[in-house]
Amino acid sequence: MSVACVALPVAAPRLFDYWVPAHLAPQPGAIVRVRLGKRRVVGVVAALVATSPVAPERLVPIDEVLALPPLPGDVRDLVQFVAAYYQAPTGLAYALATPPVAAPSASSRDLPLALTDAGRTALPGLLARAPRARELYERLASEGALDAVAIAALAPHLRRVLARWRRDGHVEPCERPRDAPRAPKLNDAQATAAAAIGAARGRFVPFLLQGVTGSGKTEVYLAAVAAVVAHGGQALLLVPEINLTPQLVARIEATLPGVATVALHSALPDGERRANWERAARGEADLVLGTRLAVFAALPRLALIVVDEEHDGSYKQHDGVRYHARDAAVWRAHRLGIPVVLGSATPSLETYAHARDGRYARLVLERRADPRAAPPAIRLVPSRDAAGASGLAPALEAAIAARLARGEQSLVFVNRRGFAPSLKCSACGWAAGCPRCSARLTFHRAPAALVCHHCGHRERVPPACPSCGNVDLLPLGHGTQRLEQGLAAAFPGARIARVDRDTTRRRHAFARMRERMAGNELDILVGTQMLAKGHDFPRLTLVGVLGADNALYSADFRATERLAALLMQVAGRAGRAELPGEVIVQTDFPDHPLFRALARHDFDAFAQDLLAEREACGLPPFSHLALVSAEAHRREEVDRVLDDLFAWARAECRDLGFAIEVFAPVVAPLARRAGLERGQMLLRSARRGEMQRLLGALAARAGEAPSRRVRVAIDVDPAALA
């Protein structure tokens, strides 16, 4: 009897043994369906063995081997590394690498479907009252054809519509020729960088591609991809934001029409995500474009990995398996012996230090790709000058008015959504707080509500103060809604759009905003960090920044680094073509090193200063951190578990001679979230190996905690301590 060791998507730190029926022949990496108690779940065969420690009569059979390509060896190795390094259950790590299995599948070897002449004539008049079918028709008309993978990704009713059109002769199978990949046109600096990446083909070479905003890093990526595809390989391109993928896919298709590209991210419909995963796993896709989850994509001929905006915090998963996709990408490239490119205008200090010390090859793009574009002028104006409901300083208001007069576009950035961060009573000082979190509720005006941005709690706005009955409740601070309202009042004729999580929930909402901006149908964009990167609007010449000082008060040692990256990225949206750009930052600390570096466009000097501070304080990248957190409904249970782990870890380090600092447990910065009390304990060491040995034992100790009501999590290399 053959036994399959199956990784299941459960929090248990073990594999599960099943016997393999004679008619099934799974191989390692096969995706299978099995029974777990009363449930049927999907898992991955991690190994095949001859015997099991479980008694034969207690083993149950594998129910089904799914008709999906098995996970290749490098993906299984990556999953095992992620599970071990980040102290996560193996089954949960494997679940990151598997596609949705309930969606239909298709083979892209089937011929695509295209509109016939009869369909082009008849269908437009039949679809006036069928908006979804009309969208399908317009997609066929614009793309020319849909292959079987794209058809499988459609909603079920649209697949039925397409089948009816085929019966009626409105669509038919067609051959769609595929162009040979060709590289984009590059300037000298871009060509030098692309040549260096190409010369590393077949070897593990980590590159830092550091280029100012607008320097054309994407063109370098695409040139490297074209070279890889021309030699029969596949490429993986990671981006930090889901909203960046549609525009980048369109750009790739326009620049590299011969490169078969698919997207992979969690916002895709299950059918489209499964179809794209299969296409990549079968080697039918040349390029996979995706967010952090795509680092686990099965690519049998993977020859290049690119991580765009590698500094971005979105690459770190903050719950479940707390991996960092950038670091996982570097590990996977090393395992395969292929180059990996980390691109950023403001690289993380970890990556910057590796490049400075020679561990990474550094490629620099010092100037904007458009020779007409110059770096934007930077002005620092006092926040205290801002008056009235708009929250804008007079200098920023005047600059916006000047752009409106010239027919140019402006972007006003504030990294807070909602109308105001808090609602307060002017008489007694009462402030609206979340009943489930130790945080204030954010006041939203459209629709009117008090919302917790931590747990999602929502309640009505009270007509009067619950404490003293005063009806004069004041919204304090500025969010995107309030800023939008203030701009509309200050500039009544301006065409204004707000871009934040609330306005982009619907699919394609972000793309429609981009189309309106590119078509000069908008004058002012108001938004959060969603607008800070990856956007190129030639007529956008002014960027205004509000609330930049807030991060300077953070207790997190990474806050200044994140703020510097954010400001330099958002400043880079201005003046990317022949029109000169200007950035106005409202701050009461113009002499802060961060703002001085921003004004000089000198990230390198700022990074060197920060690295010197980190080295003096023994902080990353000069040490390794791990954060042990616990949460439960009662504070005393959290304290008891953390105190036990603290005493055990201190004793373990002493007995084994480990050079690890174990800091005493403290209340988490957000002490209560979603009704759970929270605490944390920090570990620090310059020796990664010793830290890993201790964390493995600590995870086992936490799993034996006497109270099952306390949930303990370990975050290795945490992106934030707050």
C-alpha cells in the first residue's frame, strides 16, 4: 500500500497520511481532494512513502486527484522554506500555492472565438438592455478574440451567452497568430541596465534597479522579459497593488504583443484565477503578473523574477502565513539559479544595504526617461497656515487655482480615508470610540456613519453627545471625503474625483478613473497612497501633500523610512512630461532630515543617515527581529501566556548560550482589536540561525499553551512593531 503525506489547509503543524487507491497515481505536488473528519478538503501531496505510523485500518483513501498540473519541485521547496522560516503550518503555506478548484477549467490549446461579420452587424442592436452581454461584445470587438482560458474565466451566464452566439453564427473559432516578442525602445541608461540583467541569464544574480520616479524602470523590466521569452523561458513580475495590474497588462500587451501574459491576484474571479494559474503551470503563459501571492505561481520554465516597488509594505503578509514576497522571490531565484530584479526609486534599507555592501548588483537610472521632464520643484509650507474646512494652506490653494487656469491637473494626497479621523464633543471632550477596539471611530459623511478602520464596526452618527447632550459635535482632522468637499467649495467649477478604498471597491472603478484622468476629464484627484505609485499622467503638474507630519510621531522605528518612500513616490507623479511639475508639502518641521532630503531629491543621503542610526541602535538590517503576539478575550490570559513564553525563552537562551535579546511582554500599541485584548513580546538577535532555532521551539511551546482561548502568532522579520 502506498501512502501519501498530504498538506491540508489547517493550522495543525503536520502532514496527514492517506492511502492511495490502485486506480490513482498521484505524484509529489499533486493536488488532491480528501476527507478530513466530516469535511472534504483540497490538499497537496507533499511526499509518497511506503508505510505510515498510523495503523493501516485507520487510514482513509484519497478521494480524487484533481485534473490540475502538480506543483513543481521549486514551488514545493519554496513552500517548505516559507513554512519553516516564518514558523507557519505547512498546510497553510501549501494553500498559498494552489488555485481555486471549484471554478471551471479549460485548455488554451482550443481555438479562440471571434466575432463574425453577422455578429458585428446584429449584436449591437440586440444588447441595448443587456449591459453585461454588451460588455462581452465590446471585449470581443476590442481584443479580436477570446481564448478558452479567458472564456473559462467568464461568469457562468456569460459563457451561456457566448455559447448561444456561437449557435447563432455570431461568433466562430479562429486562428490568432502570435507575434514574436520584441523589446521596447530604451535610452542608453535603460539599455545598460537591461544588458546587465540579460548577461546574468542562467545564474543567480540579485539586482537592485534604483531609478528616480519616471526613469523608465518598467521599460527595463519588459526588455529583460522579452529577452527571457525569446530564449524559451518564463518570467514572473510582482507588483504591490492589485490596482496596478490591469494598466500594466495593457502596457505589456502594447509593448510586447508576442508575450502571452496572465494576471494572478486575489481580487480575480475564481474562474479567471484558476484559468490563469493553469496556463502558467502548463507553460502556456510567458509572463505572470501578480501581487505577493503570485510568488508561489507554478512556472516550469521560470528564468527571471522581477519585484517592482520592492520597498512596498504590501509584499508583507500580516496574518496567517506572515511571509514577505520580496524575500521569498529572492530565495526562489537562488534555488533556481536565475536573476532577480528588485526595482524601486526608494529601496528598502535592507535591499539598499545589500547593494551598498556588494551582495546585490546595483543598477542606477539617474534621470527621467522623457528628456523633456525635469524633477519637480519642492516647496515646504507650514501646516498651521491651513485654515477653514478645506485644510489647504493658501500656497497650495493658489497653486491649484493656477493649474485650473492653465488646464493642467492636480493631485492632493492625504493618507486618511473618510471625512475626519474622529468626532469630538466641543463641550465635554467626549470622542467617538470603537466598542470593540481601543481606537477612535472615523467619521464618514457619504453615507453618514462612524466606522472603525480596524475591525469594520459601523454605527450611526449620534444626534448629540452621549455624555453631556451637547449637539455641537466636531469632526477633527481631514480625510479624503472632507478634502474633496473642501476642494469642491473652493473650486466650484473643477472636476474632482476621490480615489480611496471606499470609491474603488467595485471592479474596474480604478481603471475608469485612470481613463478619465488620461482623457483630461478630471482636474483634481484626491486620494490616499493608492495614487502614490505606478501612474503616469502627462498633464498632472501639481502634487499637494497633507498630513505628512503624522508619521513623525509614530513609535515604530520604520515609520520615517516608510514616510520618505511614500512622499518621494507621490512627488514623482508630478511633471512627468514636458510640463514642469511642482510638489507642495504641508509640514511644520521643514528642517527635518526627511524633508530636506525630499527637497534635494536625495534619497541616497537620507538612506545613509538612516542606516547609520539603525547600526548604532542595533536595528534591522543590522539585526533580526521576531514579534510574538497573543490575543484573547481577557487581558489576564494574554499576560499569563506571554509571561510564560518570556520566562521560558530567557531560560532557553541562557541554557543554550544564544545571543538573543528577549524583551519583556508589553501591551500592543492597539491594545484591543475586534473585542480581543492584545499583547506582544519582541526578540532581537544578530544571528539568524540561533533565532530560527529558538523560534521553532517557541512555536512548539506556544502550541502547548494551557489555555486554548489564547491565540499566539509569531511574526518573523515584522514590517511594523505597532
